[in-house]
Amino acid sequence: MLAGEYVLGVLEADGANEVAAALPTNAELRRGVAFWEERLNPLSSLASPAEPPPGTWPKIEARIKETAPKPSAQGFWDNVVLWRRAAAGFAAAAAALALWIAAAPVTGPSLVAVLRPPQQDQPSWVATAGRDGLMLRLIGATAPPSDRAFELWAIAPGSTRPRSLGVIPANGEMKISPLPADLRDGATLAISVEPMGGSPTQQPTGPVVFTGSVKAA
């Protein structure tokens, strides 16, 4: 739960600093943080950006002013202890919501993969797959060399031979439909650096710079 609150960013500054300081020497805490990062960070990329309707914020401000109680000498709004308890309650509620999100059945994509550089924990790509096919999105800041391109590969469970899924567009988004047969629970997705038009051998010729396991959502 502490790792989940840390990843959500709902800990107070002192608590967050203590967790950050403990991460280099606490393997269990690092596993907990990695667990929540893998499950929560990709969720943001699944939602399309949207602007709120005009006038939304003024309406919220107006409702707050209408319902806020008048301040008193030592009322709720002036009580530091109560505010701290309320903040702790909000943090617990947010962490519980995160747990529900991670455990609830997913009605959209049926497969998810988070791709990272080898030997690193920082997610760089997220892939979601379902009835409509595969969607790959860049969530980090990375690009191939100017005279090269990224190519996506799928390795079926139990196989050692990659299958090319195509060259990734320069904008970092790739859609494939229908869903490739190799792409199922337990498969591996990999991205290699190739010539601009893709590998000339139908197998990776450049370094593999990102990999991720495909899992049932």
C-alpha cells in the first residue's frame, strides 16, 4: 500500500522522501514500486486527450463557494489535525481506487505489454491489443538515430524466432489490424534499430533496444 501511494503521488513530502531514500537499499520496496508503476503508468496512455467543456472551472468554483461553511475561530477549516486526518483518508481512498483499477476486469484491451530498455525499469512504450488489433504508443522520450528506424517484432510463446510487425512510424504510434497470430498471452514484443525501410533479412539486424512481455489485461 505504501508503494502504491508513493507511485500515485499522494504521500506527504516527508513520507515520499523517506520512500525515495529507502529504495536503493530495500529490494522489497523496489519490487512494490515497480509493481504499481507497471500497472498504473500505462493507464494514462490508454485514454485519449480531451479538453473539458468551456466554463467548467468557473462552475466548480461557484459550487465550492456556495457549499463551503463560514470560517469560525476554531472550525473544521481551521483545524490542522482534522485536515491531516482528512488528507490521510484521501490518500487511503486513492490507493484503494488504484488497487480496484488494477484488479478490476478490463472491458477494453485484452492484452497489454510495457516495453523497457534491457536492464532498466523505466517504461518507454505501451502496447494494447484486442479485437480491433494492436496499438503501440511511445510513452517515453526516445528516438532512433537519424538514419535509422525502430522496427517492432513479436516472438510467440515457446518460439525463438521473431516475426516482424513492421517499422514504427516516426510519431511513435503504430496500429496493426487484425491482431497477429503470434501476439497472445506469454508472447514477447521487441523493438530493434534497423535501416529506414526495415530489416532486409526479416530478422533483427540491429540492436534490440526495448522488450516487454505480453500479458492478459
